Amino acid sequence: MWVVGDRINGGRSLTSFEHAFAFRDAGFIVHDARIFKKRNTPLMRRHAYTNCYEFMFVFTKGLPSTFNPLRSPSVRSGTAQVPYLKGPDGFNRKTERSLSEHKVRTNIWSYAVGKNGTTSDMYAFKHPAMFPENLARDHILSWSNPGDLVFDPMCGAGTTCKMAKATGRRWLGVDVSSEYTSIAKLRLEETEEVTLSSLPSRPDPFDEPVASRESSASNEEVGLEEPISPCRWCGNEIPATRSQLTGGRAVTCSPECSDFNRRRRRAALRAANCTEQKGKT
Ligand SMILES: C[S@@+](CC[C@H](N)C(=O)[O-])C[C@H]1O[C@@H](n2cnc3c(N)ncnc32)[C@H](O)[C@@H]1O
């Protein structure tokens, strides 16, 4: 499972696609290209729609050995008249059937991000790019069984390991930064071990208990990490530090951008004036 987003700076970097091709060239099958939709995304671009997703690629070597499909509540449940037989007269006969209360999820999953959305371990936010815990949990439930080993080779603040421990899996995490691994260790110490005997061998239909609560929460309730605003000239995302300097209000992404666009605007004004003058004479 590889979660990756594009950098957006004067256009999309398409890093996500490059990574997918690199994994495929290395011999993996792209079993699925899924979407991680962020529920609470501030307006980030002036000349494009706000980006609200990253990719979640599932790379395999053959069929995955485990797949426990997670389920969500169906919009339609209870009983309904459903067609069951088309007679020679061309009419569908209908019968009353009870509809399932849950259905297998689609490959678009959405999660709240930021404080209390990603995690409630506030000290872990020293790491700038954590997964939402629920995202890690849902993948672990989907692709592994209790007792399996979950390995995260770039574990950062230990979200995957924490959720592996919380769901009765064994875990192994590696990160290049000792600052991040010490956060991970602390989070793991605070996570209660789940005994295998207390877990079902396959997860029950999962009805997103946290997600449904989050969906009604506003950005402020779920707590964005910091205010981010688009550059007033080009609309690109402004680095958080620069945005914070002005309390998240409109600033420009760089002095160059500001100068370039100011010159462009003056030239456009001059051209407009000129046309107006010509029209008068
Ligand atoms: C997007 S973060 C992962 C965050 C993690 N999923 C979490 O929720 O905390 C990527 C991590 O990869 C680590 N990293 C980058 N290059 C690495 C490398 N060559 N070997 C191991 N870890 C690396 C970074 O230190 C960073 O913590």
C-alpha cells in the first residue's frame, strides 16, 4: 500500500503517477489505484478546484493473499420491490425482498485530516505528514489477518504500527529519522495491545463509526493543522510558515510571483487605457 499525493506548485508534479510507474517497472502489479479523499480541505488554488485527494496504490505480486472487504451502511435498506423474472409478455415480475444493510465499500475512502482527524495524539504532529489513523486501520483490516506481520518501511510517527498493534497484528516500522521513531515508540507504548483471542478471525462488517461522526464536523471542529491560503496572484498553495505570518490571509507565494504579476497587471492596465483612448479619438 503506497499513499502518495502530488506537489502543487505551478502545476501538479504528477509524483503519484511517477511512483506508480516506478513500482510497475520494478515488477509489481498495480492491483488497485484508490483515492484517499480528505474531508476537510481548505481552499488552496485560485485558478483550479481545491485538491482534496491523494492516491492509495495497492501493489501486489499476484493476487493478494488476504482480502477482507470492509463494508459501509447502504443508503437503501429495509425492504423493496425488486424485479426477479421477466415474463414472455416482457414485463418484470417484482417481489418484495429485504435489502442488505451494508455493502462493500468503493475504492474511494474519505477521512478527516488535521488535529483530532488524523490522530488525537497531539505530540505526534511534530511529524508533518501523518496518515489518518483510520486510514491505516482500514487497510490493515482489509489486507491482513490478526497475527500477521504489518511492515511500514517509512513509518514516520508510527501510525501504521500503532494501528497494527490496536488490531491484533504484529508490526515492524523503520524510518530514516530518529526524531520520528521516538514519537512512534511513545505512541506504541501508549497503545493497548489487543489479544488475538479477543478478535474475530475476520472483521465484522465495518460501518465507519468514526467516519460518520466526522462527516458532520466542520473544519474547525476537526481542527486544521494550520491556516493555508492561496497565493493572491497565482493561486498556488502558500507554504504554511509564510501563510502563518499573516494569520492565513492572502499573501503571495514568493516575491518573484508578486513582482511578475504586478508588472503583468500594469501592462494590461496600460493596454486597456490605450484602447480606451483610441476609442475616444
Ligand atoms: C509520509 S511520511 C510517513 C508517515 C507515516 N505514515 C505516519 O503516519 O506517521 C514518510 C516518511 O518516510 C521517511 N523516509 C524518507 N526517506 C526514507 C528512507 N530512505 N528510509 C526510511 N524512511 C524514509 C520520512 O522520514 C518520513 O517520516
